[in-house]
Amino acid sequence: MSDQSNPSANGIKDKVTDQIDNITDTASRTFNEAAGQAERIAGRVVDEGRAIGGNVREVAGNLQGAVVTSIKEQPLATIAIVAVLGFVLGAIWKS
């Protein structure tokens, strides 16, 4: 028997086709929503990364200015601080 001679088979085939189309549409919508959300999150991460980078540059500039001033005004104290920092970093690195 062919599908054309059996209206019941045609009805089932149409229902299955409709269900597959619905599932495909739903999956496509869900994927597009997830992709859009991922894109928004990535954009926020990039924006925050830029802001953090700007803050780090500002702190580094401030630190550089403080170190230069310290070297000029109190060279021995600066050397002592650097020696202590080197010791602490070495101890941390070794452990």
C-alpha cells in the first residue's frame, strides 16, 4: 500500500513533519537566544577588562611616581624595602 491510498498514514506523516518543524524552530530559537546572551556576556567581560586595564595602568603610574620620589628622597629606605620584598617573594616562590 502506498501512503497516498492510506489517509491515516498521510495524517501521521503530516503530524510527525509538523512536530519535527516545531522542534527545529524551538531549537533554533533557543540556540539564537543562548548565542545572544553569550555575546552580551562577552561584551561585558571585555568592557570590564578594559576598565580594569585602565585602573592597573593608573596604579602602576602612581606606584612608579612613588618609587621615583622614594629613591630620590630616601634611597637607603627604598633599598631596604626592595630587599625585604625580594626576600618575601623568594620565600613564597620557594614554598
